[in-house]
Amino acid sequence: MASGKSLVARMLRELGARVIDADLVARDVATDADVRRAIAEAFGAEFMRPDGTLNREALAERIFADPDARATLNAIMHPPIRRRIGEEVAALRASRPDGVVVLDIPLLLDAAPAGTYDLDGIVVVFVDESTQEARLATRHRLARDAARARLRAQRPLREKLAEATWVIDNSGTPEATRQQVEALWRLWNDA
């Protein structure tokens, strides 16, 4: 959260990568009647709006405060999300086998079992914790302690660095980040 993954994904898209955004896939999966029913059964009708859509804000508040609730939601959502991402990857690779496909998956290193996706590598977009906390608080209009609690629900970025194939440091200016992304793009396309 709030590290700049979406910024980096957008830059890669501008350079020609085909990007699959797991957050968009998750939102689409959450519209599935079976998924909504499973969420309502697990959490209660108060997490559904009168029109039958998911009350994402209320559910987010609950899962960031309760690790067991987060695990329950992940068990409901992750299998269909992974299936959908796999289908999209297969379609993109079939249409252009030599193209670069980027999976923008926020919880890849937190929740996806090793080997879930056939990846050539993992990019971790890094910022220090205080910057990440400030960005999250601003973006979601949260108090700093609420932003901190949400960040504690995920593994710290520093831990993820050891699992990265490539690291983009997004602590500086957007131009500095762009230079790193362009260098990575050249590396991928020269390989």
C-alpha cells in the first residue's frame, strides 16, 4: 500500500507493457453473486449495501482490524482472483507471446503461495515506512494511527526486498522513479 506500485505499473504500461491490475480484478470478482453471497454469509448482511453491492469501506475497516476476518475474506476472494488473472495472462500471452505482461498484485508476497504465477521475476516498489504511512493517510483520508494499522496488516516492504528480482526506489521524485522504470524496461527488452 502507498509504495507507488500503481505509478510504476502506469509507467510500464506507457512504455508498452500489458498490465493486469489485481485490484481491478478483485473489484470485478466482488460483483459475482456467489462471491457476494459467501461474503454476506461470512461477515453478515451489514457488509452489503441495499443494492446488493459490497460495502467495501465497512469491510476494509473490519479486515484491517481483525486478522481472522482478513484471512476469511482472502479465502473467499483469492481463488477466483487468481483464476481470473491466470486466464488474462494466458489470453495476453496467446495474442502476443513476445510482449511483456506485468501483474500489478499488491499482496503477491503476502498472500500468494509460491509458484501461483509463472513469473520471470518480481519487482518490489520501495519507499520508507514513514513516507508510505503519510501517503496512505493522505490518499484515504485516514488518521496516521489508522494508516499505520493498515500497513501493519501487510508484511513490511523491507522484508519483501529479499524476494525481489528488481527494486524500484520510489522515495524520490516521479522523474527519478521514471528513470528507474525506463532502465528496467530496457533491461527486459534487451534480454
